[in-house]
Amino acid sequence: FTKNEIKKIKNVLLDLTNNIISDFPKILKDSQYSMQKLARNRTEIISNLKNKNITQSRYLENIEKLLVDCKKFGTLPFSIMARIGFIGSILLKSIQKDGYLPPYFESTLLNSLSTPISDIRNDVIALNDKKITKIQFLKKYGHLRPGTYDITALRYDDSKNNFFEDIQFPKLKSKHKFDFDNTLLSNLLTSHFLNFENIDFFSFVRDGLIYREKLKFEFTKNLSEALELIAKLGKTLGFTREDVSNLDIRTILKSKNLSKSQMRNIWREKIFQQQKEKLVNDCLSLPPIIFSEKDFDIIQYFISKPNYITDKKITGNIINFENFKGNIGSQRGKILLLQNADPGYDWIFTKKLGGLVTKYGGVASHMSIRCSETGLPAAIGCGEVIFEKLKLASKVLLDCKNKEILILEHSKY
């Protein structure tokens, strides 16, 4: 780009950012309305499904309504708030990096957030103290599952599931207070032509991240209900969750005007086709990032730079989540290796982990916020190369302050 082109790009990005900042109060209000609308509609849909005489067509129509609402009142406002969360996080990091805020400021502010993990933490403590029952706990969080979009993953409230056995959640610590020169910050933002005259900068950062998580928590209720309804329908046709996982949503929803036998035959054929395709796809190796057609000829793996959470340093044994089936019990002081994480994995914070390393995730991703809020040292989004090396390790040093992961011992197996 020429200097003139770079200047134009900067000006356009500045205008876009300022428009988002100015519109934030309305965006926040719309997000709150969306969550309320989503909850009201979901209650009505679930009530309709309790009718024992409901037809197969109506059953599928209600599944479709849950998913349409999920998109309209859930994922859409969530995606908007997620972008705002990224903007706020990047601005905060830049201000701290330039020395206008103390080094601990970002982690302290993120630690002060109250998101759904705060509610889970409070309720886990209440459950331990017998102030609430397991039924009450699961009524709020039973929809979560490790793998939000995975129909084969069982929900928290599934009777076979034991995620919350051996609960050992630490007691709440008081939130840190932080000081800053508001005048200096205001002048700094103004000098960069950022329009925070009528909006508090820290409220913009906090609310963007908080409502991103609240919206995600809410829309996963619709998604989880829809997956369970599909699994139940599949069971009546003689299919397991693993079988149904091979179906696409279009095939499922298009079945509403078919007879039971027609639906069974079409689903069986589709499942068989997808299983054959999967066998072929599993033999293919694809690059993590595709830039051009050449990337299919020679696959390169790039070393990613993880997002380190907190300034803590910890040495611990590595435990790979893939090696566990069911309850992992207390893992005090150990470092958990996890491919990716969503709200369904929030139960890992009950296991007194020493640290967390994920393969995927970004600066303002779900787990970045969760780890910041709970003060858990983590390396989020370490990428293919580092992750595969860590899978062969038995003990590592996770040094978040110096942004390093050092393998101390390799696994004997």
C-alpha cells in the first residue's frame, strides 16, 4: 500500500470504530432485548412440545423454531458483541502496552468481570454448602455440554454424566480494586480521535465482554434443546446419537412432511453416505490455514503465538483431556491440555487445575475470558505445532509472564 492508501484505510477504520462506540448503548439495549425474547420464545416452544399428541411435522417445526430463534436472537447479536469485545480488548492492551496503565491492569480488570462462570462458581459453592439442590443447579446449567455443537456429547443434566462429582471449587476471592488517572486516559483517547466523550471506556470494555458471554450462554440453551430433540427423534427411528451426527440439519428439517418409514429410509441412506465420505476425509491431511491452491500440495504448519493469561508461572504434570472418558476427578495443580473450549467445558474450573493450554482460541475468546476471570494461568491458542509437542510431554513449565511453555519431561509412552 502507498502512504496515501494507508492513511485512507486508517481513517475508514477510525470512522468504523467511532460509529461502533457511538452505537454501543443501543447495541447493548438490543442485546438485552434479544436475550429476553430468546428465553420467552424458548419457554413457549418447549411447552408446545409437551403435548403428547404432537405430530411428527409439528415436532420438527418446533426444532426449526428453536434454531431460527437461536440465529436471530442469539448468534447474530452474539457476533456483534464479540466484535465489540475484541475491539475493547485490543484498545485496552494497547493502552497498557504504551505505559498509560500499570502492567497488572488488564488482568485485574478482566478478573473483575461477572460472567456466567461467576454464577456457576457461586452456585457450585452453594451446592457444596447444601444451600441449593443438584436439581436446582442443573435447572440453570443442565443444558451445557462439552462440545456445544456435538450431538454425541452428553449434557450436564444427563443422568449418565458425572461432570460435577468430586466438586472442589475454590472459595471466591474478593475482586481487586484498581486505580487510574481518568483525565490522562480521556486525553489519550481524544488524542487518538476515539469518541469516548459520552461513553465510559471501561464500561465499553467490560460490557462488551460480559454480554458476549451472556449471549453465548443463552443461545446455547436453544441449540442444546434442539440437539436433544433431534437425538430423541433419531432414537424413535432406531438411530443412535453417533448415527444422527452424520446428518445435516437440512435433511432433518426437510423430513417433516414424510412418513415415519420414509424418514427412516432417507436418514439411513444419508447416514451411510456420510459415513463413507468420512472414511475418505479422515485420510486427508489439510493445512490449518489455506492461503492458495498450493497449500494443498505442500502442507506447512506455522508456529502460533499463544495468548497468555495472567502473569503467573507454574510447573505441573500435563493431562490430556482426550485420554479421559467421563469424570476426571480432582486434578489439583495439573495443566490441562484441551483442543478447544466453549461454555460446555466450564466444569473444568471445578477441578482445581494449575493451568490450561488450548490448541485454538484468541485474545478475547471464551476461555481467555474465563481464565482471566478466575485467575487461572493459561496459554490459549497455541496452534498445531506446540499442541502436538505438548501431547508427548508429561511435565511442563507454563510461564505466562515471560510467555513461554517449556517441556521439562517427556511421556514414557
